[in-house]
Amino acid sequence: MNEFNHLDSKGDVKMVDVTDKIATIRVAKAEGKIHLQQATIALIQDNSIPKGNVLTTAKIAGIQSAKKTAEIIPMCHQLNLSFVDLEFELGRELIIIRSIVKTREATGVEMEALTAVSTAALTMYDMCKAVDKTMTIGAIKLVEKIGGKSDHAVEYRPSVGIITMSDSISADKSEDKSGPILLKGFSDAGCRTLHQEVLPDGSDKLVPTIQNWIKAGLELIITTGGTGLGPRDLTIQMMENKFDSKLPGIEQALHAYGRGKVKTAILSRLTAGVVNGAIVICLPGSTGAVKDALKVLIPTIFHSFHMMKGEKH
């Protein structure tokens, strides 16, 4: 059964926590229709409605309501909108209202776009109700959303392998927590052929294990641990010269996300690159680091396999 992120453990409503989500450019487009008499539309075109310019007033109302959406819809997040606009298409007996809303935030602006259309339609109704008793409002819908997990949300899922590097875990002196978190994260995302291995820090089996997994068809291999500053933290050194090409964008994204949450993330080491057509990413061993990595990598990392097959970016 799926969990509802708008409900708490008691079944009461709650606001969704988007603190850890990545701030990206988000765009939403919505539209709706208001049906009027032909004579009313003619009055609007001639700017002859007694209450004033209908389209200009409706546009201002739509923009204002988009900015106030969080005050109207209880569980909406208060967002810093970077752009709001509305346009109107006049037909014989209807007006189509279209909105577009943009932001650079951690959650989408669908509700803002829908609120803009709804309020614009209601404003038109209010301004024209004295001359038209037949008006109806409807067909309000989200037309498009861009940003967040919907970007590059491709259907392809790679086969994945997880390697935990730790002396204490390999000696059964402590529990592996980061490996299972990664395993569950990629499994929940729909990935197949999941392999898992635990090796001591600096193990000479690391590179052969990765090479054997790649030969067996694994496409994405994640290591966790052995990236600190201690004398046994050798994962980075062992992998650096094995890459056919590096993936600095992945490294930068992971570092940037970590630094935005914890100051000590500046001390973290990680690396990412391509080995014989497979992607290998080496992460720190903390549970926080791997949880952050899942948020950064899924689902965007899946798009890379289309790119490596020569498809368009």
C-alpha cells in the first residue's frame, strides 16, 4: 500500500516536507474556459463592460492570486515566483484562459498556475455578471509541468551493483546501513539485477569485482565508504585511474547538495566516471551521504544510459 505524504501517522493532514528536495527551475501551465454570450464578448472587445477593462483586470487578478496561492490552499508551500503571465483567446461564445508560472524552488507551481486561471475566470464572471446571466466556468486543467523528478523521468532502469567498503562491517563488527539504503532506493526506483558486496577498506578485490560485474552486464555500480581522510580510505585512489572518462557534473551536483545541508560536507571525497560503458560512482559511507545521493541521482542518472546509446541529450 502506498503511503500518503499528505497524512501523518494518525491520518491527519500535514504539509509535505520539501526541505531536502533540490531547488530547480519549475514551470507549470494551466488553462480554463469561460462561456459567455456573443454579445458579452463583443462588449469585452469594445471595452464597453460597465465595470471596466475585463481582460486587463482578469490578468492582474490571476497574477495576484498566483502569488497568494499558499494563503488560499492550506497545504501549499510559499514560493518565490519568478514569472507569472496570463493570456486570453476570444472565441464566438467562450474565452480560453491560459497561465504560465515559473520559479526556482524545491517544489512545483501547478497549484499557482491553476489558481491563476481560476481567479481570472472568476474575475471575468464578476465583471460581466450584470450583463450576462448565462456564464459558466469549466475545463480548468493543468496543461504542462516542467522540473523536478518529471525531468528525464525515462522508463529505462539500469542493472545496479552496490559495494560497501568498510573494515568493521566486513569483519562483522558493525552493521552495514548505507549499502541497504542504496539497494532499497534503486530497487524502489524500479532497477533490476541488484548485486551487493561488502569489502574491507582498500581491498584489492574492489577493481576486479567492478570489472566482473560490468562483464556480467551491470550498468551502474555504486560504492559507499573508504572516501574519508584516514590512511585506510583508499577507494578514490584505487578508482581514479580506472575511469575511461570522468563525470564531473555528478561529482559537482553531489558536493553542492551536501554542502547545502551540512558544513562538514566540504571535507567529503567522491568520484564518478565511466568504465567500459558502465557508470561507477564512489560515495562516502555515511547514511546521510547515501540518502542525499539517492535524491540527487534518481531519476536523472537513468537518462545517462540513453545518452551513452547515442540518443539526444
